[in-house]
Amino acid sequence: MVAMADMKIRVLVAKPGLDGHDRGAKVIARALRDAGMEVIYTGLRQTAEMIVTAALQEDVRVIGLSILSGAHNAIVPRVMDLLKQNKMDDVIVIVGGIIPNQDIDGLKKIGVAAIFQPGTAMDDIVQFIRANVKGPGVPAAG
């Protein structure tokens, strides 16, 4: 039996929509990998359907969406809806990028676990993921 501490957290990092800027997503992907997580980067211009399909196929625990285009209010609800349709309620969704403060509450209400705006320390993202991912079949510490 593999101890939870020995299991790598699988994270899908995706760039949805028509946003062509992926430097930030690549920096995050590298930081998560350097922190011992297994990272799958989907590349640019992903649809919500492509992201959820990849998350299902890769059996990830976390989906990180990097959005700079301003399309977060269209894309994120679609991703959340597809996750529910596929009974992937245990997958944590985090969003990073240019997200106006007035949109944060709405995204959290539909199930986004966290929003990371520009300037967030990489260690804060790593710690959030580690603190919030629950392993399959592993009892919570208590």
C-alpha cells in the first residue's frame, strides 16, 4: 500500500479560450512540478470540453485554469458544469490570471476553490493545493 505522503498530486494546468499568453501557466506548472506534483499541461486554446476530458483521462485531483483574456465568466462555469456532469466532484478547480475582484465571489459560488491573481507567491499556491487535496480512499487525518 502506498502512503499518501508518497503519492504525487496530479494537476492539470490549462489555458482555456483564445488567450495566447502562456508564460504564467508554464511558470506555475514548473513550480508545482518542482514541489513534487505531477503536472499535465494542455497547451493553449483549450475548450472547456477538452479540459474536462483531459482531467478525466489523466485522473487529476486539481485543475488549474490560467485566464488572462477576460473570458473567465463564460469558461469557468462551463468547466464546473462539465465536471458535475461527469461526477468529478472531488476535483479541485483553481483559477489564476487577470480576474477582477468583483468576479471572485461569483466564481467561488459556482465551486472554484481559489483564485490566484498576479503577484501570488508560488508557495501560496503549492500550500493551498497540498492543504485541500483529499486522496482517494485515504482517511483524512484526524
